[in-house]
Amino acid sequence: MTGAPGGPAAPAGVAILLWSADPDVPARLATPFAMAAAAAAMDTPVEVYFSARSVLLLAPGVAESLHASADRSVSIGDWMRQAREHGATFLACTDALVAHGLTLEALAPGCAGHGGAVRFMARATDPGWRTLVF
């Protein structure tokens, strides 16, 4: 991806932190994955960091059972799959996994590994990267 002529250069990547994206409030869950899919479709590297209760979305079956609206034709799992298919990388916070009794091995396919506060802050302090927090 290139920047607009005469404009700023394209970012090196986008790091998305899911902090208040809670499975108990599914109406808030589609947007982060729509943003991840859009950025990845523009050939921008995207890393999605699952922290706090958002890590539960990576447990088998959870995201597939949630819908952001009354239109139940698309699940949160579908939104997540679309983001991954465009190239977004999903990373689970180690502390969040422990807090919720999960292990990386027990997560649904699609999680690329661990990524917590230090890794996210490395992206947030890198002047080439942009960050979004949901």
C-alpha cells in the first residue's frame, strides 16, 4: 500500500487492541474485525491483540455463537474469519488466557500465538505503525 501522492507514507502496519470487546456485548464485536479486514485487504499488515475478556472469542465455538445484530446471518466468527482470510494475525494475551483458564493449545484455529502488553506497546511506540483500541 502506498500513501496518497504528496501525502504521508502508508503505515508499516496496524495493531488493534481488543480491550473492551466483550463477548457479553456482541453488538460491539463486528467493527474491530471489519477494520482489521479492511486494512489487511489494503495490503497493510494487521495484528489483532485479544486482551481481557476478548480472549474468550478465541475459545472454540464462542465467536460462532455470537451475532452483532438481529440479523443472525453473519456471526462474529464469520467477521473474524474474514479478517484472517485477508491476512490479519490474531494474538492472545498470556495473562488474559491464564485469567480465563485457557491455554493457547485449546484455542480455536486461527490464533497465531501469544501477544500481550509488551508486544502491543512495541507496535504502539513504533512510529511506522498505527493503533486502534476497541
